[in-house]
Amino acid sequence: MDLQQVKSLPGELGRFARLERILGALLVLTPALLIGVDTGPDGIRDSISAYHDVSSPPAFYVPLTVGAMLFFVNGIVRHAHVYNTLLGLALMGVILFDHDGATSVPHFIFAAAFFGGNVLVMMLFSTRKSRKVKAAFVGGILSSIALWIFTDWFTLFWAEWVSLAIVAAHFILDSVTWSPYRALQPGEAPQLVP
């Protein structure tokens, strides 16, 4: 059975594909939600993690926790996607450890593991026929990091949002039948971006 047949199966697999799309939407919408519920006087904060003390804490913790859970589910349901379970753990570390308090070091380690791990997953664990898309994804994330480092106007918040949007596109394209972009299946060898 090829991937197109698997993606078009009704029932459990169809529900799982919808779950992946929900993860994608959740990742993209979380920063907008945080901006919307923030009552602080400073405008948009420097990073997504800076919203941990937003006036409505569930706006920070709930979507990110659901996102982490969906990474876990993806890693468990798709047996070859253990890396998503690890990314879910990394996202939980980002949530559990404060970015500016006594636990900032583990927070930044988990954040680097989450965002860096997503780049590696896109590079190593998607099919050879989707090289252009994964090169664009990785290029988009690396460009956002460069803008954050080398400009004053593109803060870490925007770099994180771009990265989350690209991770969302990765999940969505992997879950639809019309896209040649897909994650590797069991037994397929990883291919680097040329």
C-alpha cells in the first residue's frame, strides 16, 4: 500500500491526518492568541516564552501543551516518527522551565532542541522527492534566525513564529493527499538536502 492509499483511508487514519492539521493550525495561531490576550503595556514581547506571565496564563500553557501532546501522539501513532515524541518532550521543557528565572538554562536547552530538532527532522526525515520544499522550509527558518541575529526589528518572537509556521506547513503537507511532501515511512533511508 503506497502513501496515497494510506492517506485516503477512512476512519482512524483520516482522523489522525486531521489531528496533524490541527497541530499545524495550533502552532501558527498560538503567537496571535498571545498577542491578543496580553494586557501588558509594552506591545509585542521579545519572544513567545516572554508570554509565560501573560494576564491569562492558559493562553500560554494550554496551546503549547496541546501542541506537545500532538507531537507525542504523532510519534506514537506513526511508529517511525519517534523524533516527534522527542520534539514533544522538548516543547514540554520549554513550557515547564521559565525563560528568565532560575530555570532559564534548561528552558533555552529545550527551546534549542525543539527548534533545531524540527530543522533536522525536515532535512533528514522527509522524502527525496520533496527536496525543494524542505530546502525552502529550512531556508525560511535559517533566514528568520539570521534576521533575528543581525537586525533590531526582527525579534526572537518573529523568528519563533516563522519557525512555528514552517513546522505547521510540514505537518499539514504531510497529512494531505495532494502534496508530494511527506515524512519517511518505516524502512526508507533519510536523505539530506542536497
